[in-house]
Amino acid sequence: MDFFVSTDAATMSPVGLFLQADWVVRIVMAGLLLASIWTWTIILSFGFKIRSVRRSIDQFDRDYRKAEDIDAFHRMHADNSAPIARVFAAGVSEWRRSTAGKVIDREGTRDRLATAMGAAVAAEIDKLSDRLNILATVGAVAPFVGLFGTVWGIMRSFTGIAAKQSSSLAVVAPGIAEALFATAIGLFAAIPAVIAYNRYSHHINKVEARLNRFADGFHATLSRRLEIES
């Protein structure tokens, strides 16, 4: 197939541009399309995940506020996998270790409780945001990968001009269209990734703030209990 001759509607369609493109540009386009599919998979799955996490936090927090016995509540939610439940479990576990002896170091206990729950919050946020770095990477890299395909396509256009000894639209248009199509695919992959990354980062920050507020409140509850028991 002569790349620089046919300029009908079929060859100027997205599929036609891909099929007639140079192998380098095909690899760029295919990679960007795969990145776009991967991005949308992460966007959709993370959307369901963050909603589920927020519902589980709301439910656990409501149950916690109604509980009268912390130990009984801990036993009841021992198998709860919600992030807030793990923060709660970290606090209870540290409380039991710190108050197991005959002599209780109140200040040391408070510090260890804060450290244990703070570490649990950080671990849950790291786990929750694990795949967001992929969105950030796609958003940052995809436009430049598309630009590489654009530059390569324009180089082919100039090669066609030199080979045909003509700068007519029939000679230039396919290569330029191929180049711009690579740019468009790069932007198609990058724009949703950047938007989703910013949006989900905001949601994760809200979850982190919610977990920290719970940890602070639970820390205060245990501190009051420490005053009573010591």
C-alpha cells in the first residue's frame, strides 16, 4: 500500500490511519490505547472502592458511637476489614500491651497509642492509594508519547514530500493526519487520568482526615480510661 497516495474517507478514518501508519507510530498508538483502557479500568474500579470504603467508615463510626463497652465492641468487629476498623484494632492492641503490667506509664502509653494508630492510618492510606500512581504516570507520560508519534509522522510527511517532489495536500495530508491522530490518542489517555488522579487524591485526603479524627477521638477516650484505671 502506498501511504502517500490514497486520501479517501476510509484511509483518513481512525482505523485507516492506524492501519496505514508506520510501525513505530502503530506501536505508539497501540501503547496509548492500552494505557487508556488500563486508566479507565482503574478509574471505574477505584470509584467503586472509594465509595465502599466511605460507607464502611460511616457504618463503623455510627456503631462505635453507640457502643458502651470497647472490649465487647472490639470482639464484635474483630473480622471487620474496613480501614477505620484496623485503626481501632491497632489502638486496642497497643492499649492492651501497654496496660498489661502492674505499673502503667501513662505518658508512654499515650505516646505509643498515638504512634500505633498514626501508623495504622498511614498504612491504610498507602494501601488505598496504591494504584493512583499509575494514573499520575499515564497523565504525565502519555502526552509526550503521543508527541513522539506526532514528530515521527511529520518526519514521514517530509520524507514523502522529498520522494514525490511535491508538497500537495494529497502527499502531506495522510502523514499529518497520522501525526495528529497519535497526539489525540495521547491526550485521550492523559486527560481522564489527570482528572481522576486529582479527584481521587481529594477523596483519599478526606478519608485520611476522617481516620485521623477517629484516631484522635479514640485516643482521647483511652486517655480518660487510663486516668481512671491508674
